[in-house]
Amino acid sequence: MPDMEQVAVVGLVIALAFPLLGALLSALGLARLSLMAGPIWAAPALASLVVVGERSGRVPTMLMEARFGLDPTSMAFLAVCAVVWSMASVYAAAIMRGDGNLRRFGVFFFGAMAGNFVLIGALDMISFMSGFALMSYAAYGLVAHAMSVSSWRAGRVYLVLTVAAELALWAGAVLAWSIADTWELAEIRHALATSEGVAPLAIALIFGAFGVKAGLVPLHIWLPLAHPAAPTAASAVLSAAMIKAGVLGWLRFLPLGEIELPTLGASAVTLGALGTFGAVVVGLMQRKPKTILAYSSVSQMGYVALLIGIAARWPSIYPTTLLAIVVFVVHHGLAKGALFLSVDAAPRLASSGSRVRTSISSALVLLPALALCGAPLTSGALAKYALKSVSHLEQVRLPTALLNVWLVAGALATGVLMARFLIVVWRARSTRDTETLPGAGLLAWIVLATGSFWALAILPLTLPAKWFGSIQTTTAMWSALWPLMVVAGLAWAALGPPGAVLHRGVGRVEPGDLLGPAVVLSLYVSRRTRRLSAFLERHWTRGVARLDDRVDRIILRVKATPGTRYQLWARWLSGEWLALALALTFAAAIWLNV
């Protein structure tokens, strides 16, 4: 490797791990200063997009000669994650200045940030999983930061699923390594595509492990619990950046585009459909705005699961599918980060009673919400068109009518859920007694809220010109606009005075939905198991006692037999003749095989 490339790769590793300096400063008691300097810790990673570019190489001084590099996919992931992390950091510094546990928050925040950056640039399994573990376990400190009953419960659920996902990932990774005999992700994907035996098991374990982080149904139950418990800035990065690590894990580990995987494709499409619509139904029954947004993330990840399923089933269209996934990740990351900040920022900005500030607050909440619904001339419209373009390719042999219903009904469902969110946030505006929004917090919110527009200036650089040009046509604008008009009517019917049935359903389903039935089922199974164990133990004890009695009777009868017959029985009981018979049997078997 030339010296300049070696220097570039080493510089990339330093840039990705640079947020650890923020964790160090936070540990030394300079947490607020470190959080305010969040864009500085993210700046090297953003600069590496230009300075390093599409380069890759090994770092001999790291464990197993780690391999790092950037490609168009990782560059898009790194860009959106760096922006979200830096703005969330600034918002946390502005809002949490009076928090007594800010030092601890800063350590966990920047630890998770560094882990997120490292896994994006990693091209070998060990480095990727190291960054993934650092991000996942550091995020526990963000979820349980408040140290309340709800935060401890959310933290326990999150930690249990995280550990289970890590175990599944390590199991799948070891199986993949045993096939490929290398830690490089590109070689592992190729080996999984060309090998049989344990390859399907490794693929299933890896898919499930990253499905936990991506919020795939039914592994999503930590999301609705973690978001309300975590501080607002932490919720923003949990949904906008961290769950994208699961999506990147699918792209890095699974042999998409190399081999047809019909079972994986069918599973991903089915689970994606359940997430897209099931999460909306449960989300409409929630009271807290961050819980509603958590279910919205689960619903939106259903579209990514659909694209993963299409890529797994029809590998020839993987390049186009990959572009659609990248567009969706960038769009969802910016929009969802802004929406989570708006839960806290909107009441603060409108608390002064000024009409101007109230109007600005309303606009900054509406922009990302409309973008998430696919409003015209936003990143949401581009993501919607990309998804539609992939699903309607000739190679995709899914029923066209079913796909059209999915896309249209999904857009309407997302719109109704966003309407529910807006109503809950608007009602909270007049009931919450909050402080005003500092200027730094407002700036961070503006950057993310307008991301659905300025992202359009960046994405076309790597996308087909047809995609960007198509969303500007009159037909495309009307196609994106009419669902919003329908949503307005549906929202009034479902959430306004006529929606009495829905109002009665609010609060009936607790956050975490499947967690409650799972706990009840586990308690029922445990109780039944204990009863079965007691039943078996009781009858086993009786059976053993009866068997002992019968053996004693046989022994007494044998001893009562006269002379030679007694000696013969004694030899059989002592095992001599039995051992001889087994030896002769084994000898005959060996002789016949020879």
C-alpha cells in the first residue's frame, strides 16, 4: 500500500474515534463544554468524506490488522449520522445545563457516538462488531439516564435484547468466519453466498441480531420504552442514527446481490409489512409524543425491510435497491431527529406567548412531519419515489396491486400517525410549564428541521437524474400531495370529535406492546412447567420405589433357587455373562464390517 493511502486510512480511524475526546472531557467535569463542542468532535468524520474519499486499507497496528475505508454507502451513513449527533449534542448542552448527571451523560453520549462512527467505517468483522458493541452498551447509559422507575425498566429491556443480539451476532459471525476463514466483510459475504451447510444458519442469526437494533417486528419492543425514558437529545440519536446501524449491518454482512435468498426475502417482506401497519395501529393508541414517534420509526423501518427482502429475493437489482435504501436512511435520519427535538423544543419556543415564535415553532414541527409523509419537493418525496421505482421494476415479481396498496396505505397510515403526533404536541404546548428555548438549541433544531430540503441539494450527486427530475413533475407533486389531503380528513375523523372509538382505545396498549403478552405467556409457561415438574417428580419417586420393590423380590426369588441355577443367575446379575454377550456382539459387528 502506498504511504499516502496508509496515512489516509490511519487518519480516517482517528477521525472516526475522535468523539472519544469528548467523552474524556466529560469525564473530567467539562461535560457541558464538551457537548457544546459536539460539531467539533464530528468535524473530522465529515472532513474525511472529502479528504479520504473512497479509499480503504489495513491498519497493521490494530487488532487483526483491521481494515477501514469508505464507499458511497458508508459516506452517506456517516454524513447523516455526523450531522444528527452534532446537532443533538448542541441541543443537549443548551437544554441540560442544570442536569446534575450531565458528566455521566456526556461520557455515554460520546462513547456511543464514537462507536457509531467506527462501525460505519469498518470493513472487517472485528472492527465493525467492536464499534457496534461500544455504541450499543454506551446507549444503555442514555436510556437509563433519568434513573427513574420507567427508565430502569426501559434500560433492563434494552440491555436484555442488546445482549441477546450480541450473542446471536457473535454466533453468526463465528459461523461465517469458519466458512470464509477471514475477518474481511467482503470475503465473508462472498463465502456465505457460495457455501452451504451452516451458511443459512449464520445468515438467520445475523439478520435477527441486526433486526433488534433496526427495530424489526417483533424485536422492536425496546424502542417504545427507551424513547420516552431517555432525554430528548438521546432519543433523537437513538432513532435517527443508532437504528441505522442495524440497517448497515444487514448491508455489510448479508450476501445481498450475490445470491438469491428466497427465505430471507419472504421473511423480511412479511415482517416489514407487519411493522409498517401494525406499528401505526399501536402508535395511534399512545399518549406520549415520543412513544408515538418510536412506533413511527418501527413503521418506517418496515419499508427498509421491504427493500432488504426485494434485494434478497432478486439479487440482480441490488445496486438500485441499495440506492433506495441510502435515500431512505438519509431522509428518515434527518426528519426523525428533528421530530424528536421538537417534542421538547416546540413547547419551549412557544412558551413565551409570542405569535411569531409560535408560528416558527409550528413551522419547524410541520416541516419534518410533512417530509416523513412524502410531501412534494422534500426528501420524503424522493424516498417515496425511490421505493416505488424499485418495487415496480420488471424483475420484482411481487403482485403489483399488492405493492400499490402497501405504498398508498402506508403513506396514509404514516400521515394519520403524524397527525396524532402533532395533536399531542400541540396539546402539550398549552399544558407544560417550561423554560424558553436557548439560541443554540433553536439553531440545532432548525438545522435538522430543514434537513429534508437541504438534503435534496446533496443526494442528487449520487442518484440517477431520473429520480430527482421525476419528483419535480406536476404528476409527481399531485401524487405526493393528495395523500396529505386525505390524511387531513382521516385525522379529523379518527382523532377529532367523530373518533370516539379511537379515543376510547388510547392508552389500552402499553408501550412495548408485545412485551406485556410475552411476560404473561412466560409466567404461564413457568407456572405450568413447575406443575409438570412436581407431577413428574411425584410419579417418578413412586415409580422408582415400586421398581426397587420388584428388584428386591426378584433377588429374593433368585437366592431361593437351589445350587447351579442360583450360581447362573448370580453371574448374570453380576454382569459377567452380559459383558461376554456384548463383547461377542461387537466382535461380530466388526467382523461383518471388515
